[in-house]
Amino acid sequence: MRLWSLHPKYLDSRGLVALWREALLAQAVLRGETRGYRRHPQLDRFRSHPVPGTALSLYLKAVHDEALARGYAFDRSKIKPVRRRASLTVTEGQLKYEWLHLLEKLRMRSPAVYEKWRRTRRPDPHPLFRVRPGGIASWERVS
């Protein structure tokens, strides 16, 4: 499971579809609707939020917005309703780590998308996240 801290605009079509599916799975995990992935480290930052379901719904909404902008037909009804605002933080180090990880994926599977974004030095975070100084997150599995 990879719930990118990066803005979904950087993902190729395969990555965007995968993110949608994985975030929906994460939503089900947080709601206790599935037995798998319950201990996945990427869910820790959502679990630690005062309203984890709201945070994940807002995360999904931004992914859905990107899909709509590309003409995809993701089913918005799968996102649980949101009644509040929420945000999470991501460190500069985590964002950089994810950026380099994504660029390598794009270089291999989507050369045109890689070329479009490879010169970007400061990628935008997902709209849910606010960037703060710091290193790679403790939950990240660094390879």
C-alpha cells in the first residue's frame, strides 16, 4: 500500500488508479470493514489524526478531483461524507523520499510522464498535507 504524500497530479494513469484503490482499502481498514492491512505502517499517520475517517475522506476527495480532471469516472459515492476540515503534516524529507521513489517508478513504466516531471525540484504535496521540516517518516520502509 502506498498512500502518496505527493500531489496526485504527478502520478501516471496506472499510479492514479492504484492510489484510488489503495486509499479506498485504507478507508475500509480504518472503518473496521476488512481484516487485511490493519497494521500497515502508512495508516499510522491517519490513525493518529483526531478524525481519521475525515482525513482519509479528504485524501480520497483530492484523488477523485484529479481523476475527474483527467476524464476518469471514479465513483465519488465510495468516499465517506465529510463534515469537517482536516490536514496532516508531512516532512520535507518524506516528501523528497517519495518524490525520488515516484520518479524511479515513472522512469521505468511511463517515460513521457517521467519527462514531464523529472526537472521538478520541489513537488507539491497532496492537498491534505502541510509540509514541515524534518527527515523521512518513522513508518516509511526505506529501501
